Amino acid sequence: MSASPWFQLDDGTARAPATLHLQGAWRLAELARIDEALQASELPAVLTVDASALTALDSASALVLLRRLAIFAGGCTLAAA
């Protein structure tokens, strides 16, 4: 499991993909640190994103998240859980 102030990455199992649990406030002021933490986490190609613990998400942070998912996961598909 990988963790930062902005997310936790739980390892997947044979039956379920890894889960990226977003948490706290994702805002422009912290964007460089959030991006560095995501880059260092080596996201798997298949994962579930859980945003239930987010307290704030601005558009710049959402764009960084989507870009990181596209880079590490080879693309992303958005679906409601």
C-alpha cells in the first residue's frame, strides 16, 4: 500500500483491482506536491478510483489526476460505481 496526504493506493487482489482512495482537499496550492506523489506511486494499469473522502477538488487538480491516470494506466475509463 502506498500513501500520501492526498491518497492511499491499496494493492489489488486476484479478484479485485487496486484502489486509489483520494482524500482531503485537492487544490491548486498543493498541485505540484500532489502530482509528484502520484508520479512516485507507480499506478497500476487497472485500478478503481474512490473519491468519497475528497473534501475539495478544483479543475486543475482534476486535470492532473486524469493526466496521471492516462500516463500510468495507459488511459482511463470513467464509470459510476
